Amino acid sequence: MRDSAAPCYQQDSSGEAARVDKPLDEPVGELQPLGVEAELFRLLPRQHARVGGQRYISAARGSCVCEGELLVAVDGGGSGSRALIFDAEARVYASFEGPPLNYATLGREGFLRNIKALLKPVPELCGGRAAGYVLSLAGVSAFRDEVEKLLESELGARVWLLTDIEAVYMAAARGRDAIVVSSGTGSFAYGRRKGRSARAGGWGYIFGDEGSAYWIGRELVRRALACYDGREECGELVSLLLQRLGASTVEEAVKKLYREYAAPSRTAELAKLACEAAEAGCEVALRVIEEAARELERMVSAVERRLGFEERTTVYGTGGALLGCRLLAEALKRFVEAKGRVFRLSEAPALVGCVLHYLSLRGLGVEELERVSVKIPAPLRRVEAP
């Protein structure tokens, strides 16, 4: 790690880089104390200077920070992506958003087009080329070597590639032996123990994703249609679905579902309706929520068995469906802890996992990673796909 007494540089009125001998472990302008506490902040507008062959970045209001090379963390999913600029001390300077980056669904050309669009602001924000990229990408598991070589060739820098599953694990468990279960648009469970890892689920919406927001939304629609047919008793579920879709008849609703909700991310939006209906006392919606929680617990049990956990297992729950639906989180906690485990919710996003993964490569251990606090600033801009 860098010596806290290393000199800082800022531009004086003549535009030259002037030395400032204030130690970096004291607050300077917008900056926070260093150490393992990594406070994210925005350092714009800025000036750039090169002193002794090394790049330094200083804020326009006179605050300064010694910097060598800057890195980029990327979280690329099926519905969008987010990136941030950070340094080797885990300080973050900016974040921005962009188009989807799921390699499996976009293909090589679509992926390259979108990631180039996302990373277009990097030279401006870094004052030059980034030193390296830590990327968490959805749909990359089967193409890992291919994507890594492609990115290194295109970006001209060192690349550290994680699956979105690995990044979520790192953000929640911070390298500890534990299991992470996620229910977002898709679902999976992933764990590590004594250097070994195992995954359950994560097979996509056609053949898997049990307990996910997509699965919940699809099941809710299926139950509502069964109610309309007279195959089930559902109370007000059909009318609730029609109201949410802005349809006056079931036939009209089905047309709208096929036209506007065919994408998994759109079907997943109906999970919110399932949660609201369950909260209001709809028994069918509550059964869907309970069944989703049971499916997620089955994934946890599968990972636990494969890794041979003997000690009391810590399970972290994450993902938009779990974090956004109290009943789902409570049901999963009940099922998980019924088998003697500890259950905790984690709101840490995959971008945090990217930063922590990089820190672990630099030698930070589990105890040190546990004390790192990463707060992501609001995005400076939105980059659209070309």
C-alpha cells in the first residue's frame, strides 16, 4: 500500500503541478481518511498533470490526491451495465451507466459494440488509458477464456474477469466460507468452502431460474389463468392482474403479455404484483411466494451438500426480488434457519464485489476485506448503446 506521507500535487495558478506535503492519511478537501476504509467520492471537475512520469489528479477547488494508475470496475447484466473508476486504494472517482453486456444473449459483435459504448468516457475520466479492468459479466461462464482474450485485445490493458455470480458472492461474503443465494430476474446459489466452490441454479429462464422474480411473475400469471378457467380458486387475483396490465378482459391481457412481457425482465416485473397481492391477503399469491422461497432454499441445500459444510453455515440473500419483497425474504429466512443456518440479507451490489476482488488480489485478507466500506456515488452519466 502507498506511504501515507507521500507527496500530493495540485495545479497552481500557472497551471504547473505544485507539491503539497500534506499527508494522505489526513482529510484533504473532499477526500476521506485512507486505511482500509474506502470512501467513494466524486472528483470532478479535475485537472491532470504528470510529475516524474506518473499521473496525478487534482480537484479544481484545490484538494488533491496522489495517484498512479486508475482502474475500471464493470458490472454488466442483461438489462444494463454500470461502471466506476477506482484506484489501488479502492477510492472511487466516478460512476456511469450503460447498455446490457450479457455475452450469451448479445453475441460477440453485440457485446463488443455495447462495451465500447459503455467505456467511451473512460479516457476522459481517467485522464488517459485505464491500467486495468475488473469485470463482472452475466452470461460469461461458458465463454470465459474467449471473452477474456477478446477484452484484453480490445481494451489494451490487464483484465480480471468474474462471472456475475462470483462478484455477488464477493460483495456479500467478502471471501469468507459461506453461501450466497440470489433472486433477481434470475436465481442461483453459490458457495465457497476451504478453497472449493459450487453452484446450483443459474441455468436461465427457459430451463431454470426457480424462485426468481421471473419465475414468480410467470407463476402468478399461470395461476391467474387457471383461476379464470375454473381450475383453481383465486379470489381477486384475476382482477388484480387485469388492473396491473391495464386490460379489461383476460384475452386482452394475454395479448399484452405476449407482446410486451415476453422478455424475462418484463415478466420479472410482475413479481412485485405477486408480493403486493400476498401482502393484501391473496392466498394464491402467498403460495407462489412460499414456493419461490422453498426453491431458493433447495439451491442452498444443494450447494451446502456439495461443499460438505459441517460448521454452521452463513447464508447471504441478495437480488432485487429478495430485497424488494419482505414476505419472500421472511419465508426464505424461515426455511434456511430451520436447518440450523444463519441467514442475512446483503444489499452490496456486484460492483462492490469487483473492487473487493481486486483488493484480494493485492493481498488483503478476509479480515481486512470485512472492514472495507464501499459507497457508490450516483452515476454521472448514462451511455446509450449505439
